[in-house]
Amino acid sequence: MIRAEKFNDALYALHFVLVTVRSVAYKNGENEIANLLDWAEVLPRFFAAADDKTDEFRAYLQGIIEDAPLCSHLLEVFDKSSAPEIW
């Protein structure tokens, strides 16, 4: 757990990592990876929202699938509650 007063800073640090990796991917011609990182950098904000964003999160996952068919399993993973307990 991140202390409440550092939660936004922690999310921003994660955002910074994703943006940096995306930049490197574009620089190296890895456009598919860079595109997925564009999508990924928004995901942490759903977790940080004060109100319920579950439906919006699921719709966002659908958008990822439409843009990156390689991720076609995302809704199956999300809908089936199949994440391991370690998470």
C-alpha cells in the first residue's frame, strides 16, 4: 500500500515510467508496443478514482481490444475474475 499522501505521486511515477518506455519503443520503431503503452498509461487513473469506474474501465479495455487485437483476451480475464490471488 502507498500512503494516501503519496498515492498521486506514485501514480505519476508509474505514468512517467510508461511514457518513458513508450518513447523508447517509438524511437526503436516498435510502434505496436508504443501504442499499447499509450493505452496503459491511462489505466492507473481508474484505480485512483473516488467513484466507481468499473464500467468505464471495462469499456476502456474494449477500446484496447479494438485497437490492438493481440489483447483480445482482456475482457475474458476481466469478466471471469480469473486473476490469481497474489494480485
